[in-house]
Amino acid sequence: MTQIISRKDLLSWLERLIGERIVIAPARSNGMVLFQRASRAEDIVLDFDNTALSPKESFLPLSEALFTVDKENGNIKLMPTTVDEETVFFGIRPCDARGMALIDAPLLAAPADALYQQHRARTTLIGLACSQAGPECFCTSMGIAPDDPSNVDIMLTKVDDSYIVQAITEKGKALLPSDLIAESEVMPPPAPSLQAVLTEGIVEVMPGVFEAPYWSRLADRCLHCNICAYVCPTCYCFDIRDYIDEGSIERVRSWESCQSPGFTRLAGGYDPRSTKGARLRQRFYHKLSYFPEHFGLIGCVGCGRCVRYCPVNIDIREVISDIQKLGAQSEC
Amino acid sequence: MIEGYQPKIIGFLCNWCGYAGADLAGTSRITYPANIRVIRVPCSGRVDPLLVLKSFQRGADGVLIAGCHPGECHYVEGNYYTRRRFALFHPFLEYLGIEKERFRVEWVSASEGKKFSKLVSSFTEELAKLGPRREA
Amino acid sequence: MQEGLDLMPQIRDKARELLTSGAVDCVIGYERASDGLTARPLFAYEPNDVDKLIFDQTCAHNLARFLVNKRDSTVAIVAKPCDSRAINLLLAEKQIQRERVYVIGVVCPGIVEATWGQIGDKLQARCQLCREHTPLVYDFLVGEPPAEEPPAEPYHDVAEMEAKSAAEKHSFWAEQFARCIRCYACRQACPGCYCTECFAEQLDPLWVGIRIAPMENEVWHIIRAFHLAGRCIACNECERVCPVNIPLSLLNRKLEKDVLELFGFRSGLSAEAVPPLATFKKEERLGMSE
Amino acid sequence: MARIGVFICHCGTNIAGTVDIAEVMAAAEKMPQVVFVDDNKYTCSEPGQASIRDAIIANRLNRVVIGSCSPRMHEMTFRRTVAAAGLNPYLLEIANLREHCSWVHSGDTVAATAKAIELVRMAVAKVSRAEALFPKEIGLTKRALVVGGGVAGIQAALDIADAGYEVVLVEREPSIGGHMAQLDKTFPTLDCSACILTPKMVDVAQHPKITLLTYAEVQKVNGFVGNFEVEILHKAKKVDHSKCTGCGTCWQKCPEKLPSEFDHGLGQRTAIYIPFAQAVPPKPVIDTEHCRYMKYLEFMEQGKEGKKPPQCLICEKLCPTGAIDWEQQDQVSTEQFGAIVVATGYQAFDAAVYGEYGAGRYPDVISGLQLERLMNASGPTSGEVIRPSDGSHPQTVVFVSCVGSRDDQKGRSYCSKVCCMYMAKHAIMLKEHDPEIQSYIFYIDIRAGGKDYEEFAQRAQEEYGALYLRGRVSKIYPQNGKLIVCGEDSLIGRPVEIAADLVVLATGMIPSAGAAEMARRLNISCDSNNFFIEAHPKLRPVETLTDGVFLAGSCIGPRDIPECVAQGSAAAAKVAALFSHDTLTSDPMTATIDAMRCIGCLLCVEACPFNAIDSLVTSDGRTVAGVIESVCEGCGLCVSTCRPGAANLRGFTQQQLLAEVMVL
């Protein structure tokens, strides 16, 4: 027996949720689909490949004050930022859900990032299975399925005009609108099939090709903007600066990317990764070598955003196959 | 006119003419509204568009640049560059939603104290009519 | 079959000749992208890379942007007319040396709207307005120069924006800038933006800073555009690469229009031109009082 | 960490009268990095400055803000105060609480106090980003240039030379002497003008330290104080002064006669001439425009048709020493100077603007200077006062005051200061020339403010019978040989008509021709009347805002001879003071360029008005821009031209100006 909810009931459920808490859902904006705070259920978009930016934006915001320090008649008061409102994050794809899990690994490992932890704790993730695949999707090659319900609290899978509802976690179960859900025999449709990217052996071959000239040649055309890192669901690098304004201090954390020129500039001006090749190489070593070493999983979920948005088409799938060929050559 | 609203003007005055003109308005005891905050610069050509933009962002309702009359610049050519730079930046700010009345580039010589005081009065009046700026 | 494909053999032959003769260390051109439809920049070092060179109506990138990274070697570059204007700009601002750049000029059929995996049939807006279909500077020209006819109304969209009320303009740009994620792709793609440390990344003085918020985004976009006033060569790469579709050409071309009206100057037409904000004419009034 | 001290000045009641000092001090205490706040009744006084010095030492202050009058007034004074306490003088910022606040918002004390607090907050923000600056020593050419050979220029040149320094005196007329040489007597002592001036002119010619360049003009001035580079145009005299002995044969025999500028058209001079008998140098120049031989040469060269002018050459034939040199051409010399004194003097207001007085139409309506020439023994009539129309002796002479002065519509708004005195002088001297003459003087107010001036004016009325009529002249028209002067006598309230034989217009003083152009060349500013603007009307009357350029005499505004001489000496004293040191300390507020951020586009080199930036190659082979600090004037143009923010300006850095903006 599967539980099912009609499209109409789903929207009314979302409308109810909007009344109670913050609801972030896909919305159309300037020819793109972006996760935005929904004020009306009918603004929510249900049929889309994937959003331009990843859900991490809601947990690790573009910019966020970690704490503020004020001086009131002599004594110093430090007020950390807290996340007090409950949020429902609706419409997260399985690849992005895996992305959240991947970011959880470093950020929630003790000592956990307090603010990120609060964002995650206060948010209920409602997953939405993919009904068709985008041209650049390759999540299956990363061990994810278009209808994979892991890493979310509730999983919805579209079938004809309604959605199969699966409560995955207690938090999800608590949120389910039992009055709108019906029992049904209907079976989930087969998951769409995707092109496969052979990734086995990539982690092992990486250490051997660190000095290969391949990286600097690949970086020739790289513009070193931050698009690939900012659209990627598994990139979590950030920069922290203090802002002083008339005596009160605010510590701000903002997104940063290993590609931007000043990322590894040390005091005194020396930059260990000053060349273009070194910076681009770092992106792929983090995802395909260092991350698996520390957390056991490849740091890529196959969402294909970096492939689609990179201005000069540096395609991670191509890089993986080039590296595998390179690794094979150097062995024999 | 909003009751009690006092527009805030940031004035970049060139040391040799604008600032000296303002000094002369002082020594001649010519009163004008207290809405202007003066920042002294060696030459109107020293004013960077970034400073004008940050002034607006910081809450200025109006920004004034007062330099020497073209041809009378203490540094000979300074105000020619000011003229070019802000003849371009002024309509650009207007294009971005900052009303053109909020930004003025004027030539005030060291002997034009009265002109300076009239300039501040008319600018304050005009800004009072326009009302406060919306937040960016 | 897109126009311009017939130019490919000539480009390849010239590239092979330059590489085998050792006249250049590398040829910067275009190759097919991983979607099999659009194009991406190619750095050909050996003669046998030459067969990857293509040229069609998806070759949008302004390759002149890469010349500042190849200052200490001699390179050849495939240059559309807009790219050639960028080369003039870089020469005028002493960033490259003419004798170290061999320009393979290509008569441009115009570039079509395209994103990864998808090609439109409509020419890009900038190409519809383009007045020079023949590169302004080249060592070797590929293609027949067509007769030039000036476009209808090059700045109609800018005029529309100018006609709006202050409130409308303010809310329009506020909404656009609010979407900016400060990935700086617009800067990195621009041939005119070659500063080692951009003003936006400097912390002292703190003009922008790292906070990604409407106020900081506004300073970034206004000053980026103004730093290109009288310099922008309208290749429109900044708008094309923007991941959140901010209409940057509306900003650049407003300044381009005003620079033309106020100073009668167009950027990139000659390698000796002094940018308009670094010079003046005593007798001009420019609408300023007196 | 900055430890800022804030000192608020009452300036007696000038500031305290409008701004609530206590409230400002209370607000200042809360400002970031402020550790000490104090106030003074008169900060610029000795006790005021002493209290600051002590506070700096006692509280280990490393930055100072003074809320007082305009920095243009006492910035120098307070820098010395701060330096005396051992603190770098540039770690000081002044908030202009007087000229920009209390004096202009006297009606609204609440707003004035609020503004004063914000001005102090801005100064604190700016000084918190200030850095210690250290002036540099630059070389100094101990050689002075004096522009203009009138009495002021002569006095300046003599005093500088007497102080032991080289002087070059440049005069564009053939002889020095200026307008004073044209006068007959001077008020109030009735000294003969030539008798007191000529000895000084001769001193100039004979002084070993003075190089006299007449018939020469300053064309271009580059450089800065201590290191001026001046291009001087030597107009071709066509006479070799090294050979010429000044015997006078040439100008006595020269056939070409034309009106003499020196005599204001009343007398005549020849094509080869000296302007007046006591001219210094007493050697002639050839007026190439009117010289018959020059016209002959021009005619031959251009091969025009028509009557060929005579091939004159009389002067060349008669000259005993063969001094005539037709080949002489204009030359330009470039010379180094450490200081420049500008004494370009005045010219009389052209009364033709007043059609109703008939100046220029009726020959018997003359200007004051023309009367001087008539009365002058070496003048065109050898001192005999005649009517230019028929040469007869005038019985009734009418003087009209304020012609061109005190008149916003047709003339200048200012009073020319000397006319009342020279009208009285003329009335006295006419009586001495011919006791029968009766002088009438139409006046608005008699301005006789100098020493013995009032007594002199009284004598003109009591002893010499001059009749003063208080009123303006409306019209002058000829009627059977006489000039009917219609005016009014406001004291008796009735119009008055006088049939005059001679009318003398007391024309005002305006700057000499080309003053505005000279100001641009010297890069000093002039006011709306083209008089040069002094650095401060009361405190620095002979200096300009351009270091090393000084002013003297009536080029600053209408003034009489004692003032011109006094200012000539004052300017000379300033030059001597400047030259008393071997080197000059340069203003450290110059531009800086950060080679790390500089991208070598060199747009700043294009923009710099003083060519103070050139390109240089760094150790890693990059071409970047570099500032020549001794030439940089500190305008900051390069800073706003530099996109990557490599250029900055000490004292007005981007950080400081942004800090001022961000505290609002």
C-alpha cells in the first residue's frame, strides 16, 4: 500500500504550511527556476529539471552574520545569530539531497558548525523525485537514483496527476497532512534512465596525476570566476570578515571559491596556488580525491550544474574520463 | 514636503575654490541651512565616483561637488576631468534610479560666498520637495 | 548548416602554418563543446591540435581576454570584429604588445543565442546591432568583407529604460542586483577587466567587501560598468556568462551611448586612442553650468 | 590603536555663541578611539596652544582633532603646535566649526550644534586613518623673477638685489617706470614724480645683481617653488643696445611721427623711440609696425602692387655706433628661478563707455593721466596746460569723479581709491599754473584716508579755491566753443550747469592688459575683475595660493604709490625669507602608487596636469607608474583616474575620505 496525495491537496497542504512557517520552494524568476521563499502555493513550480542554484543556499546562505558585538555604556555584549523559525524546504531533488548529506559530513562533524546545524535542524526537507532527466544530469554515475528517497524527511514521487508520499524520518512523519493523504495501489513509475559516467578507479588514480601538465592546459581557457563553486551543491567554502560600523562589530560569513584569485593569498602576499592551473586542479582534487579520502564519498552528485553554467565548458565528466585515460597511460 | 524632514547633503568642496567660497560665506556671516556636511578635497578632480556612490548608500539625500570654474583650477586642469567624469556619472546614476536633482556639480570660486550659500539653500529646498531616498 | 562554417579550413591551414613554422607558441581559437552543439575556447599548441579548430555562429567567447595571460609568449588568436576591438583596447592600455599577437581576423556572420546544450536561431542582440562585420585589426583575414550598413536604432532599449520614472528604474535595478551572487564571471569574462586585484576585492578601503547583499551588489555593478565607460567594446560576454541573467548590456550600453554623445568617442577603434576619461577638451561644456 | 584627543575652541563667542560646546564635547567623548576631550576659549592663542601641547604629552595622544576655524586659517599654526609636542604634524585634523557652522547657522543653535558634532565626528574618523608624513628636502634656485617694471616691481627688484640675490626684472614696455613715470606731481607731498622715481630706475639699471629685460614678456612658467622654469620672450628691438650710447640722433631725425602711448595720445613719438626722456634703459627700440623701412621690406617681400613705400634707413645712416640691427629677431630664453614677484600694475578705465561724457569725441574731455602729461614739464606741452582743441588756456576746468568706479552697470563696482586725491592735486596744481583757473569738482564722497590726505583735500578747497559740488554729472555737450557740464549739486538740491573750457574725467583703475592670461600662465587665480587674488586679504596680502609666486602693487587692486612701494618691499622680504634656507621642505601631501596593484595602463600619466608621473619597470619586469614627488602638486587626479586603486594621495587618502563618508 502506498500513500498518495493529489496535486490539489498538495498545493493546499503547502498553502497551510506557508501559514505556519517559512516555505522555500522552486519559483520562476527571469527565465530561471530558483529556490525562493513562497508567499502563495500557486507560485510554486512543480515541473522543472533542476534549479539554477543549489539548495545549500538556504543552509549556508550567500552571506550571513555569525554574531554581532555591541558596546553599551562600557560593557561588551556578544550576540550569536540563531535560527528560530521552522522552515520547510520543498522540491529538493535526490542529487541535491545527497549534496546536503555531503556538506553535512564536514560541517556537522564535531565541532559542528553551530549556525549550519541550526539551519539543518529547523528545516524539514521534502524531496521530489525526477520525472525526466536534464541533458547534463549524471546522478546515477554517483550512486544516486532519480527517485532515491534518502537524505530527505518526506519523499514525493509524481504519478499521473498526484504524488506518492513517503515519510522517511520522524520529522517528516510529524509534518504529514494525514487528512489529505489517501491509500492507493498505484506503483511509482520507472525512474528515467541517464547516460553513465564511468567513475570507478578515479579516486585511486588521482594522486598519481597531480603533476601532470593536463591541469594547466585545462586551465588555459578557465576564466576563474566562481560560477562552478557557487552553483555546486557540494561546495561549501566560505570567507569570514569582521565589519565595524560606528563601534558595533558584525562577523560576516560569505561564499568564497578556490578559483578566485585571493583565495589562498597568505599574509605578505605569497599565494601557493597563484597559477591558473593550480587553482583549477584544486577544485577536482577536493571533489575526487581529498573528500573521498576524508568522508568516503566522491564530492560530486552528478547534478550537472557546473557543466551547464561554466562559461568555457569545463566538464567534470570529461575531466574524469581524461584522468582515467591519463592514469592508465602512466601505469603501463 | 514631509514635516520635520531634514535632507542630508554631503558636499565635496575643493580646497581652493569651493571650500574657500564656503569660508567666505562664513566670514560674510551669510546664513544658509545646516543640512550640508563638507568634505574637503584638494581638487574636485580628486572626487572618486565611488565616494559619491557610497555617500548615497550611506544615507545622503543629496551630493554636491563644488570645484573651481573651468579655467580657474588651482591645478590648471583638475576640473576639466571632473566635468567629463561627472557629465557621464550623473546621468548614469539617474539611469539607476537616483533622481538627477539629488546630485549637483557646481563651479564656485573663492570670491563667491553668496553663490555658495544660495546653492546650499536651493539644493536643500529641492531635496526637501523630493523627500527622503528609498533604501537601495 | 550555419553560416561561417566555410571559413574553418582557412583558419586551420593558417593555424597549422603558424604552429609548424614556430612563428607562434599557441593558437587561441574555438573547438566544439562537450554538448556537441556549442563552442568553447581552444588553446592549440601542437600542429595536430589544429583539426579541433572550428568556427561557426556559436563562437561567442571574446578570446582577447586570454591575451593578458599569455604576455610572455607569442600567440595567434582567432578574432571576430568585437574581439579585434578588444585587442585595440588592450594595445591602447599597454597590456599586450602588437608584435607578440598574430591576429587571424574572421569576417563575422554574427553569433546566435545559445546556452550549453541548446542553440537558438536568432542572432544575439549585440550582433543585430553590430556595425563592423570586418575586424579592425588583423594580420590575416578570413572571409569577404560585406558592405556595412549602420543598424536601425542601436540604443532603443537604453532609451526605453531612460524614459522610465526614477522609482521604476530604482526597483528594476534593485531587483536585478538582489539576484547577483557575486561570482564575478562578468568581470572574469571581460577583456577590459584585467586588474590583478579588483577594487571589489580590496578590504582597505572597503568599497564592497565580501558580504553578498543588495547594497554591496549595487556598488559592484555600478562601478564595474563605470570602470568600463569609454572602454567597453560591447562583446556582451558579461551578460552571456551571468548565471542569474542580469541584463548587464543595459548598463554598459547606457554609458556607451553617453560617451558617444558627450565625447564623440567609440572604444576599440584604434590602438592609440586615449580613453575619454583620461583626457578633456577645454572648450567643451557637456551640459554643465557655465 | 589610535589615542585621539579632541579640542573644541570657543573662539570667544564666534563658535560658543551658536554651538553648545559642552554638548559637542560630551558627544566627542563617546566617539571611537577618542581618549581625551578639552575646550579652549582661544585655541590659537599661546595658552590655548600650550594646553594642547601639555594634553598630548600627558595623555600620550597620537592623533589630534581641533574643532575651530577654517583649516585654511590655522592649519599651519596648529601643525606647529602639535609638532612642538613631538607628534607628527600631519596626525592632525581640523573641524571647521566657525566658517562652516557657527557663523552660517547663527539663527539655529540646535542644528548648528548637531552639525558641529557631526563635523567633529568626521574629523575624528579622518584622523583615525591618518598616517605620519615627512616633508622632503628639495633644491632651491636663489634667483628671483620680477614681472612688471612699475614702482612696485622696481622696489621689489631693488630690495631682493640688496638682500644679495640675483634678480631678473622683465618689463614689456621699452622702459621701466610704469604709470608713475607719467605723473607730474604726487600727492600729498607734491613731490615731482620723476624726481623721486628716476633715481630708483637708475639704481635698477646699475645694480650688479639686477638683470633688466625691457621689451620682453613672460611666456611660459613651469615647475614649482624653488624650481620655476620660465620662458621669456625677448621682442626684437632692431637696435643693438650693447653698441647704442643713447645719443638720441636717431629718434630726433626719424621722419615717422605717431601718437605716443606714454603721453596718452596728446604727444607724438617717432618709429624709433624712447617713451620719455628719463627712460631706463635710455636706448631706443624700433616700432616695427610703423617703421617706414620695415613697411618697405614687407612690401618687397610680399610683392604687392601699388605705391612702393620709401626705403628710409635714416636712423641706420645717422647712427654713430652702427647700433641699428635689422636682422634682430624675437628670441625666447628659458631661465631658472626660485621665486616670482608679479607687479604687472594697472591701466586706466576706458571712459569711452560713458558716451554721455563725450570721452574720445570731444577733444577737451580728457582723462586724469592726460592732464598729468599736460602739466608735466617733460610732457608734450612742456607743462603748459592748454585745451587740446584750440591750444588756448582754459579758465574753467570741471572734474568728474568716479568715472568707471562705483558703478555696477557700465563700470566696476569697486572704488578706485586714488581718484579723489589726484583730483584735489590737479585742482591745486592748476591754480599754481594759472591763478585765473577756477576748478569745479563733481564728487559723490571724498575718500582721503591716507596720511595727510584729508588735510591735502581741505587745502585744495580753502587755499586753492576748488569748488566741490556733491553730485553726479548727467551730460556734457559742446556749445559755441565751451563744454556745458550738466550735473546737480545735491547739497543745495538743484541741478547745475557749468560752461567749462576743459573737462577732466577721474577714470578708475583696472588690471593691466593681459592680466587674466598672465594669471593662467603663473597658475594663480584672479577675481571677477581680473585683479590677482592674494592668499589671504588680511594675513597674506603679498602671497598667492601658489607657493613661490608673490604679488605687489595695483595688480592686486586699486592702490596708491605708498602702498605699491610698501608691497614691493614686502614681496621682496618674502622672497628673501624663502631664499634664506638652502633647501625647501616639500609638501609631503603628494600622490603614492602601489606597485603591487598597478596594472601599467598608465592612464594616470595621461591625466596628470604636472607630468609628475612616469613609468618604471619593477624588479619582476612589470611596467608600472611612479610618482615624481618633487613635481607632484597633490591634486589627487590620478587617484580618481586609477581603476584598481593603486594611486592614493597622502593626507586625503581614499581610506580617509571613505571614513568621513561612512560616519554620516
